[in-house]
Amino acid sequence: MNTHTVILDKFRSYTAQPLVKILVFYAFTAIILCRAMGYGGAKGIDILFIALTLLLLSAISLTRYLLVIPYILLCALYAPVGEMYGSPSVAVISALLQTNSAEANEFLHTIPASCYLLPLATLLILFALNFFIWRHTISIKSILSLSMIFIIVVVARTISGGVQSIKLPDFFLSAYSSLNQYHQQIADLEATTMKQPDWVVSTMARNNGNYIIIIGESMRRDHMSLFGYPLQTTPFLDSVNGQFYSNYISTAPNTFESLPRTLALSSGENTTIANNVVTLAKAAGMKTHWLSNQGMLGQFDTPVSKVAMFSDTHHFLKKGDFQSRNTDDDDLLPLLQNALQEKSQDNLYVLHLMGL
């Protein structure tokens, strides 16, 4: 018998052991669950950690039913979101907490059919665990050995970079952290609206008109036919009898800093957010309405939302950040049309677009 045959026979004998088969199945389960939690690439340490965690918790009936099964069901529910948007974030949490039944139904219809394969695979994993894996009893000796391996993995990971960087704990820590950030941003928005503007509006004749402010994003002056671009990119502006300003200088190099300074009074880096175009219109006796295709919460959205919160009514098509839903700027037009059909006067409508 040659060396290769001996090695092959030993390998077959080793892999034929029930415990090894169970470990391999748990490793496969870990790969599926990592994907369901929104982590596309699972490292070996993540797979080993999840596999050992599930195996050890499943060895006891109480923890199996209280922890393992709920966790796998949670992954199955989160899988479509994880496939499209990744692990938990403020955008995901805010969209979840602020959505309504109509928006939830719309979201479910926009999910590609392929994304439903992942939750199905997750439920099949749970089925296989219940009817095939959990019916086999693992010896105390094997559990102790696996527990030692698990402890070594945790200690080694703690020394090298922290257990929280492993996908399983990171999923729950990210969800908890994002939830706290969401509540903090909501509190900040509410605190902002408590500030009182100090506009002093002189007595003036009322013209009983409605005004519309359109805030465009992702647009460059040199790409507008209005200012000489060779292609007709702004046909309406080209033909309308309007007054155009071509020498405006941005107040900052990026939108989330420049737009609040543009909409509110500012001096250098200090912005008096309460003294903004919305509160100025309200001080003049107008009703104000904010319609946005941008997000309400997020690193780049919240500063502008602070201005929007001062309006009498506000409607955001996106409940999370600007990437939380794929909505078109044209979706704002029915909202504006319905508002204008009320035929009320002295209104200010602000439309905040994604692009022009």
C-alpha cells in the first residue's frame, strides 16, 4: 500500500466521523448566515466562530430554542435587506422604524426575485438542522473539546483585534449602535426645531401667491444649455422668461455643508439654522411645505433636514439616507400637484431633488 493510499484512507475515515460531518454542515450554515446578515465576504474566523457558537448553543435545548432558532429566523427575515443594503446601519434602521404598510409593500415588490433565494436557503438550513443534525447527540467529551477551541478563538481574536470585528457580534452591535444613532439624530432634529428664529418682517402688501423653490443636486453649470452647453439639457429654462444668476459662489465644497449655509443665515462656519428660508416665509405669514427625494437621516442628509423640520408639512420619499430607496424625482410631482389643487394662497413649496 503506497503512502497516497494510506493518507486517502485516513482522510476518508476521519471525514466519515459524525462530528466532522456536523462541523462541516455548521460551517456551511455559517457561510449562508453571514450572507444573510449583509456580509458578502466571510473570512475563516467568521465561519469558525459562527459554526462553533451555533453548535455549542444547540447542544442545550433551552439555548437552542431561545437563541439559535430565533437568530436563524431573524437572519431569514433580514436576508433580502442584507443582500441589497448590507449589514445594519442608520439608514436601514430608520427606514424600518419609519416605514408604513404601503412603503413596505412597495419595498417587497422592488426586491429582485433572486434576493428571495437567500431567505429560502436560510429556512432550509433551519429545517435540516431540526430534522437531521439536532437528532444526533454530541458527547460531553466532544463538547468540551469544541468549547476549548471556541475559547482559544475568542482569546486569540481579542488579542489581535477584538471579538466585535467578527461578523456575528458585529451584526448585533451594529444594529444596537445604529438604533442609538437613529434616536440621537431624531432628538437632534427635534431640538433644532425648538430654536426660535428672530426674523423681523416689515409690514408689506400681500400678493396672495404661491412660491416654489427647487433645490437641484448633481448639476454643473457648464453642462446646462442655459449657460452655453452645446446639447439641449435645460429646454424649459432655455425658453422661460426668467432671471438667472451665473456668478454664485458656493458656501462650501460639498453639499451637506454648503446647502444649510445657503438656506440659512451663516457667518463663516457658524450657521444660525433657525433663521432659514422656511422660517422667513412663515414669519411673512406663509404656509410652508417641504417635499424631498433626499433622505431624512444620514451623515449627508440630516443637516438639510434640520431646515426642513421647520416647515409646516414635510414629506420625505426616503426614510433613511439618500440611498435608502430608489425613487425618482418625478415622484414629487404628484405630491406638488395635489397640494396646488387645494387652491390655497400664500404657500411656499420646497422641492429637494436628487438630480437635475
